[in-house]
Amino acid sequence: MSGRTGRFAAADLGATSGRVITGLVGPDTLELAEVHRFPNVPVRLPDGLRWDALALFQGVLDGLRAAARPGPVDSVGVDSWAVDYGLLDADGALLGAPYHYRDGRTDGVTEGVWERAGGAAELYRTTGLQHLPFNTVFQLASAAGSAQLAAARTLLLMPDLFTYWLTGSVGAEETNASTTGLLDVRTGGWARGLAGRLGIARGLLPPLRSPGDPAGTLLPHVAAYTGLPEGTPVTAVASHDTASAVVAVPATEPDTAFVSCGTWSLAGLELPGPVLTEEARAANFTNERGVDGTVRFLRNVMGLWLWEECRRTWEGRGHPVDLPSLLERAAGERPFASLIDPDAPEFLAPGDMPERIAEFCRRTGQPVPGGPAAVLRCVLESLAVAHRRVLRRAAALAGRDPRRIHLVGGGARNALLCQWTADATGLPVTAGPVEATALGNVLVQARAAGLVGDLPAVRRLVAATQPLRHYAPRGDGSAWDRAAARLGPSPRNC
């Protein structure tokens, strides 16, 4: 392992914005600098909700151009959200704008997929994947018979698509591929038999890559535009943003749980192998691949999307929201006045979230939150209850006894959410790093370059260099017990 310091560029694409971040990494150094941020605004077309992939790629190029101004980088890596994809024709051209996972086109296709796969239980035994209606396998089923799918020769998940446009090299990084419902959870390869039963052409699924594998070098026109040298390597990182975030969880002790909290809250455990019991399937837990053959045993919980949609709705009506002052007011609202189930299906699609929360409360016989501060308290307390519910179930299913929760991502900035997660679970919470996804991205690149060691060494470096905050549980937890009992068990979603 070298003692030098390297500089790496991470293109980190989220559901509402993208950014390019550079990272300096060495044996005792881990520093990030955001060099470019750009919006990610979906587009509603006559046939559905789409991602503006070309605008996103232009944002990546502009970010790499900004990254190049101080000088070259050792490599580039791309991560993004999961499940969504672009289709390429025989010439390698993109066939239309990729669909957004919140589009409703997968409504009603689940049962047909289960029937062809041999049943929901058999699909889970093969893929280990939580049922979510927008998983790639269901998106492909909804596209069956379309002219676009008939013309497609290659499917590329979103970070693989951008990597292809940077390098001309086709591949599928395995942490993101594990979210498709088409990867064999035991072998780590494509589930070709399943794909065949579902009518998915064999050649549609590209060769797999592992985090740290070379993914090509910048194409000449990309190098010319960005100012980076020709031959600059592009490295396959843990391209599912949650997988990158978990790389940067600063766990230096055994028996820890994680919550990667942003648009979604991904709550669970890192395990050496999958949990494929019928109990795990019934509880709707997923087994997604991580770095070094690890498994992220977790559940998706609707996260801060709930609040962001509330804020978007209010601001669209000309009522701007000042979050810091609103958090202060939310802390003074009556505890547990109203609670929602973040996993309820009515909260998935974009729309008037304050009214949906109000309707949920009316339907369940609870007071309607009276204003933004009360809505914020409702959302944050509900998320804390959901974190408790999921983590306790994960521990029981996996036979583990976590002693600490690491909460990373944007939610780590929210002191109320962090404290209430500690109070609800009865476990101490270490909050941070906020930029866990970008850190994981650059750290996988740095490890591929020989600048850092194994996964425990990577996490020790994060713990030693990044600002962290610690929250101890308060009170006896009985109020949280009563709150959790009001919501009951989470729906199976299947």
C-alpha cells in the first residue's frame, strides 16, 4: 500500500440532484470538495415520467471539467440510485429517455412475473430481493411487447449508462445489478434461467463488474471537453449509492446496524451472506450485494422524500419553508400527536404530500397536523418508528444483536431525526458522515489504486477523519413502544 495521496473524482447522482466531488485520499487523509452541483428534474412525457439522462450527463461532464481545473485526477467513478435503466440499440445508441421508478407503468404486472418465475417464494430464493413494484424485473415486464424493448440489444443501469458514455465500455456493476431482481443471490451471476422464463433476451444483460474493477478510460472527446488527460481511468465503484454509503459507514466495532438516510431510508445490517428464509421474504427484506462479497440485509423505508415533497408542494404555492426555524418549532409540537406509515403506497408517487398525510390521519382516526411544524414532527417521528421497526426485525431475522446504529447521508444533519431514532430504538446513534456516498465512491477508487487497505481499514480512516455526532437514547422508551404499537407491523408489499 502506497504512502502517497491521490485525487479522485466522484460523479454522485441522486434523485433530486447530481454533483461531482473530488476526494484527496492517503493513509491519513480523506478530504472532499464539491466542485459542481446540478439539478435532476424528471420530465413528464405523454407516455410517462422519465429521467432527463442527457442533461444529467452534461452535468457530469461539466463537473469533470471543474474537477480538472486544479489538475488531473487519478480516476473517475459514477454512482446513482438503483433499478432504473437505459436501453441501447445495436449501434449503441440510447433508445429514448429512461423511465423514472416512480412512474406507474408497473401497476398490475407483479402477479404475471411471479407466475412465470414459479411464484413469489421462488423468485425470492433466486434473487433474495425485497419486493418493490418498481424493481427492474417488473419494469421490464411492463415493457414487454413494446417497440423499444424489441429494438434493444443492451440494458445499462443508470451509472453503467453514464460510464458507457464516458468510456465506450459496456458492463454492469454488481452492487447495482443486485437490485434488478435478475441476479442470482447465491452465485453473484445473472440468473439466466429466470431471465429466460421471463422472456428477457440473453444478450440484454451485459458482463458483470465488481467494485474496483477497471471500467475503461475517458473517450477522446470526453477528455477534450473536460480537460482531463486522455487515458484517465474510470473505475467501477459500488455504483448503487447505498452500497457506496455503506462502504463509508465508520463502524470500528462489531455488531452495528446502519441507516442510510436521504430520499429513502435504507435500514439494516451488513452480513457475510444472504438471509433467504420464508420469514425474511414475508417481512420483505432484501439481500443486496456490497463490497468484498458482503450482503446488505435491509428494507427500504420511504425516507425524507416525504418531507421534501411537502416542502415542494408548499413552495409551489408561494409559501417558502425555512427548515432550521421549522425544526425548532417541530421540537415543541405535541409528541406523537399523529403518526403515518412511511411505507403506505399512497406516499410513493410525486404529488400533494401534505394532503396525503392529512388523509392518512383522517382515515386512521388521528388529528390532522396543523401546519408545517406539526407535519415535520409527524414525518420525523414516523421515520424514527420505522427505523426501529425495521432494525429490530432485521436483527431477529439475522440472529444478530446490534449495539449501535450508524446513520449516514443527508439525514445525519437532522438532529431531531437522529435523537428520535436513538430514543425509539434504545440504541446509541452515531450520525455521519453526511457525504457517505461520495466518500464510498472515492474510497473504492483509492483502494483500487493501492492507496488504502481493506474494508476495516477504509472505515477506520473515515472514523478518524470525518466529523461525527453521537446521540444517546433518552427516557425509558415506553412512549415509543406505544407509538410503534399504534402503527403495527409494516406491510409486506407483496
